[in-house]
Amino acid sequence: MAVKKYRQEDIASCQNPEFASWVWQWYKEAQEKDQRIQFALRKAFDSLVAHPEKLRNGREASRLSGIGDHISDKLEKRLRQYI
């Protein structure tokens, strides 16, 4: 399966650019450290970029494919820091 390469424009044009950029950052860090969570983070990122609606918080994101409790909690924590 080919992995799509993303650009900043792809992230900026999606409905959830903050969430997508945070998950992408976590994905790249996990990839550099060769951590297994990189695969879950990549799936979460793809779901966020493809989701057509704006999400208000990490709990809403948990309804997307590939985003479980761990990632939604990380998004909630990061969102609190961002606001």
C-alpha cells in the first residue's frame, strides 16, 4: 500500500488543521524513534484530513476511525494548552 505524502497545504485546507498538524507532529516523532504507535497516528491523521466537518474537541475526534482514547486524550490536553 502506497503512503500518501502530505504537504502543509493539505493540512491547512482540511477542516481540522490544528488537530491534523498536532497528530502529524506526533507521527513524525514516533517515526523517528521507530515506535509502533506511528501506525495508529498515521491512521488518525488520515482520518482527520479526510473528515469533512469541524471537530470541537478530542472527544468528538474519538468517533473517527483510528482515533481511540489515547489519541483523543492527547488532543484534549494539547487543545487546553492551545487555548
